[in-house]
Amino acid sequence: MGRPDLNRRQLLAAAGGLTVAGSFGFAALGTGADALASSAHTRVRYWNLFSGGDGSNMIAMLNAFRKANPDIAVKDSTLQWGSPFYTKLAMAAAGNRAPDLGVMHLGRVTGFSPGRFLDPWDVGLLAKYGVREKDFNPALWKRAVIDGKLYALPLDIHVQLCFYRKDVLKKAALLGDDGRIVPVTSTNEWFDVLKEAKKATKKGLQTIGLWVNDQNFQWWFFVAFYTQLGGTWFDAANTEVTFDTDKATQVLEFLRRHITDGYANPSFAGAAGAEQFLNGAPFVWEGNWSVPVFSGAKLDYGATPLPPVFGKPATHAESHAFVLPHQSDRGGPANEAAHQLAAYVVQHARQWAAGGHIPAYTPTLSTAAYKKLDPQNEYVSAMDHQATEPKVWFAGSTGILAQRVGPIVVASTMGSTRPEAAARRMKGALTQLLAMKNPMDGRTAAQGGTAA
């Protein structure tokens, strides 16, 4: 999910949920291109979607695995991020041409027809290589279990964060004795913070960047604050929409107020908001993948989960996870090596954390090396306060849910739709989606409901 620049998220608007957008962008990474010609006893084909800094970190971990396991040749390939990746992976699984190991966003696993396009993990084999359920956040592990079987092995969670400039907030007297932003527990406190920060902001800069016209970011922010309010989406059977329009309206009004009160400028939408942060704007809400960008610029900054303005801590979270694309003859040395490789990477995610992601393997979080990472050590608590999309086939990163509901949130934030009307439209869209059939297996959410 990380990126080497600040413009990658703009690609999302053009990426469809299950449609092919442009070429597949297939390319080999690292030394994996020579794996098929090597003399190793076992070969593992591994597809991922990591580019930029994430790609470099993944290559480093794969090379470390190769060095430690010379008898296993890893053929790693990177495909175009977004919907093209998922389409190609589905086609490969359907045509019995799937790789031995793949990566998906955890929120997309439910819609990938587990049992048909994905094979379950052998938890006994994972345990053989040192990975067990007890080493993961319970909520994260539960999201990976469908119909009682583990279909995804989480590598990380990546979250939306509130980045802040310490140099600006110090001038505004908004830093505590620990050098971090003062606590915020309500919407009034948050807007008081923005008011004081604005006074210390250089002329020509907005107070906060919010990606106000990006359907994905606005949707992610909405999910976070709606979760803070205790909002729900569907009943347990996925037959009824339980979306609370009153709570939704509160969130939409909160997001809109950043513009109406003059703290967010629509002219600085998208990547320009992060660029403004680099130039001295006090705040930007961004994904943790921006940590290498801001740290590389040597900013004096911090990063916290999105402020708990509605009382309950919750920030939007997704997860990169390893999966086993369906193979009719899965088993044998290649399958065991896929388990071994995934287990190794999960357990050696210190390198991965440098990209801003929070390692899913919880023993990593307690190491001295991880605790020294800044600002990662400031927002690691997000692991225990994940706001995730509902566990239905049309959810997940760049999924249909974000495509249908995200633009409605944008319309409210930008002022073209009143928050109350937008909330009603959101509920209508959720009702339509609940009745839709998953094109991968022809079943509705209720017909293919996942196990809790």
C-alpha cells in the first residue's frame, strides 16, 4: 500500500472494483526472475502488488529468506496495484495457473470466493514454521477466518493517521510535555486545536489536508469516525441494512466543517495537501505509507491515529495479507515452501515496519528495535482500535463499496449535497449492494455470508 511519491492514490479513482483498468503491468522483481533456472530443489512462485519503497523492503526480506534457505528458489513478480492485480489473480486461479503464494488486502478476501479461488492455510504447517494464532491481534486474525478456515495470513495493518508538524504546534502551544500533540477527545476540542494551529500557520498554507475530493480517502475517514460512534452496517445475517443515518450525518457534518470553517482548502485537494504539509502546514490526514516521505524530508513531525473526536478511539485500517491462490493440485514441497516463506516474512517484518506499516506479528511490536521507530511507536496503538469495512464481498481496498459510497461522502464534504441527504443516499447504496450478487460466485452477501 505504500508508495514512493504522493500521487499514487490518484490512481484509485480510475481503478474499478472487478474490472481491468489498463495493462496488468507484469514485472519481475529482485533475483526472483532467475529462480526458475536455478538448481534449488523447491521453487515458489509469488505474486505481490508492492512497488516503490514497499517493493524495496519486500525484496530485502525475500533476499534474506533466500540466503537462509538456499534450497528454495523464490520467483517473485510484482503486478499493477489495484483492480488489475485482483483480476489477474482471479483469472489465474480459475484457469489453474495460480502462483503458489500471493498477497491481497484482507478486506478483499471475502469477495474472492474462498474455497474456490483461494485455498485455506494449513495452520499446523504454519505452526511448524513458528506462526500461531496467539501471535496476532484477535480482531485481525478473526477477519482472516471464513467458514472456520484461515484464508489469509496478515502481514500488517496500514492505517489512516493524523500527521502534525511539531515546529508549528509548538508555536501554537499545542504540544504536551512529552513533545506530542495535546489529547483531543471531542469535536469541539479538535476544532479548538485547528483554530490555534491556524494562527501559527504561514500565510498561503491551509491548516489541514484532508483529500477532500478523493472518494477513497473520504470513505476511509468516514469509516473511522462512524466506527467511533458505534455505527453498524448490516445485521449478522447480512440480510438487513442497519446503517444509522443520524450517526452518519454527524460524521458528514464533522468532515464538512473543516472546509466551512476555513481549515481545509478544496484548492489544495489530494496530493497537494501532503505537499502543503511538507511546506509547513500543521496537519495532514494520510496513510502510514507517507512516513518514509515525511521522514525522508527530515521534518520535525509526529503521527497519531485519527483523533477520537466522538469519544471512542478508532482509525481506519486495512491489512496486507498472504493468501494461497487456488491450485487443483495444491500440496507437496512447493505448498510447504509457500507456508515457510510467508511465515518467515511475517516474523521478520522489522524491515517492513520501516515503510510505516504496523507489523501484524505482535512479538515484533515488543522488540526494542520497533520501539525505537519514530513516529511508528506513536501510532502503534491503532492495532487495538481498528475501524474496518464490513466483512462482505463488495468491501475492501478499492472495492465496489468505496466506489459506490465514497463519492457520496465527497459530495457532502465538498458541499454539493447536504449531510442529511448524503446519509440517506449512503443507506440506499448499501441496500442496493446487499442485494447484488458477487460476480465471482453469483451469490449475495447473505447467501455467501462469512462466519463470525
